[in-house]
Amino acid sequence: MDSLYVLNLFDFEENKTIIDVGTGAGFPAIPIKIARNDLKFTLLDSLRKRVDFLKEKCVGIQRRVGKMLNRLKTTHIIRCV
């Protein structure tokens, strides 16, 4: 999968926290999280509908989802750790 190619480009230290700004449908964060469970991701998007979708997907892959935070009125964050 193309999303996993990122793992070849960067040397992600174990247990590193990464932010995916403008995450959209969760690519590449969710596939990388599945491949590297030690990494922690913060998924950031401006649309609440996308955030709700991603929260459901994170729960679906049995990952603990942190609470959503609202920043700057239009930015929503979920943590898929």
C-alpha cells in the first residue's frame, strides 16, 4: 500500500507521536498505525464529519481513541493511539 511507503522514507523512532494535518480519510496515518502499533497519531482535520468517521474507524481497528478537541473553532482533533 502506498501509505506504508512513508515508513521507508523516515526513521520513526519507537513510540513516536506523529500529527497528520489535513488527514481527510486517515491516509497515511491509519495504515501506518496498523503496521506500527507503537506509533501514536494525532489526526487533524477541519471537518467534523471526517473526524467522526475517523473516530469510528479507529474504534473499529480496536485502537484507543482519545477525546476530540476543538481548536480555533473549526479544527477538530482525535488521537488514535
